Amino acid sequence: MTQPNIAKPAAGYADQLKAIRMRLGLTQSQMADRLGLKLRGYQELEADVTTPRIAYVLAAEHIGLEEAVNRGDPDLAPPNVAYLTSELHKLKRR
């Protein structure tokens, strides 16, 4: 398995936020609440009006991982997070 490029995403941070939110089936309002943002602020991040900080993407990825575990659906985890958890699991089996 090849590790996704975490440092420089193929998609911009705004696109990543939206993709994570949509994968989870959350509304913008729900994702904003989970990230501790006001709806308008989150909408501006997703629309790339305000440049998203990597911290928001990392927090959204964490939310995705939590949702994957809580719902029992590993496909909900963002790809780079799924990769890292898979690698961690391999290390623990050694």
C-alpha cells in the first residue's frame, strides 16, 4: 500500500474539508459545530473564501476517524488516516 501524500494534498484544503464532510453525510452546520466554528465561517472555508488552516483539515480527519469507528464503517475514514491506522495495526501485530 502506498502512503498518500499528507504534506501536500492533491486537492486543496477547502476541497478536502468538503470531501470529508460529504463522505460522512454531515451538513455544513453539523461539521461547523463539530469543528467549533460558526456556520458562516465554515461555509467560507469550504468555499475557499477564507483559506483553511491545516488544523481544520486535521480536525475534520479526526472527526472522520471517530465517525468510522462509531458507525462501524471503515470506509468513512479519510484515506490518509485509514492508511496510517492500517500501518499502526501492522506494527502492533509484530
